[in-house]
Amino acid sequence: MKKFEEEVKRPSNAGIDPFSKRDVSFEKLSSKFTKGAQTLKEWKEYAFKAEDRIRELESQLEKQQPEIPEVPQFAADWYEENKHMLEIAIFSINADICVKSSKVRCDIEDWFADAENKPIETIFAMKNGYTVAKEKRYEVVFLEDDTTRQILMENHAGYHFVEEEDENYGYWKQDFTEQEIKDIDERYWAFAVPVEDNNEI
């Protein structure tokens, strides 16, 4: 007999004797009522124990669920492009890392090269699902005083220029990711200021 069966024993009596018009004897009625009440009590206890056991098993199951990794967007993109042949793609990227200088590596290669990311473990864990980390955004502030704030902006055509923040009425992009800033001009990164996330508490 299993532990569960010992702890939550199913009542042997599966039903209650129905009352009928023929039950005129008080003694018979009393006996049926007592047996019926006892049966109901046993089934009620059984139901409560079964519910407790179900909750316990659900809790154990939740603990066994694999943790969903959070990865940068570029890692998610790489995974989606290579998930049909992960082993080959992982081998290939590691081979590239071995022969490339860190100065010429792309984001995903740098990510794979950083042991703290546990890249291979993380990539295989992504088979069970993943979330994309919200990338930190920055403004490039060239001048800021009591009267003005000159920042880098980008128009819809993709041109970059420096303008007073007050002149942007929501038409121009003024916050960028680290990589976007460095792609425009590496020197601009020195003027990057993190943008506060209004959703954070």
C-alpha cells in the first residue's frame, strides 16, 4: 500500500440506504440515519484529505517546473534563427569565438563568450520558453544647464542631429539602446544618460 493510500483511505461504504415509507420502526430509522451520517462524515473527511494531498502535489509540481530564462533580444533572435539545429549553431559560434578578437565580435558572440551568462545551459533551457529582457535605454546629453538641454535625436528618415529637448514634440526619437548609440558614434557613449522607466516602482 502506498503512503497516499494509507493517509487518504477511501471509505468502504459507497452509498447510503435510502429511506422508504415502509420504515415505520423508529429503531430501523434511527439505525439508517446513524449509518448514513457516519458514511457522510467519512466521505467528507476523505474529500478534505484528498484536497490537501492535491494541493501538496500541485506545490511539488510547481517547484519542479523549469525556470524560464530571461535573455537579451539578440539572444532570442539568434535562438529563433537556429533552434532547428542548435548543436551545430552552438559549435559554430564557439569556433568563431576562439578565432575572433573580442574587438570584432558581435553581441551574440560576446554573450556566448561570457561564462556568467551560462550560454549553452541557457540556450537549451529556452526550449521550454523564455522572456526577452527589456533593454536599457539612454539619452545622449551634450549640454544641460538651468535653461537648456541639448540631446541627440533621430528623425523618421534616420538622420541624427542635436536639438533642444523642448523642440521635440514627440516626433523624433530621443532615447537609444547602448548598441544604437555606439553604432551612431562610439564617442557618444560617454554622454549617455539612463532613461528612467516610468513603469518601475
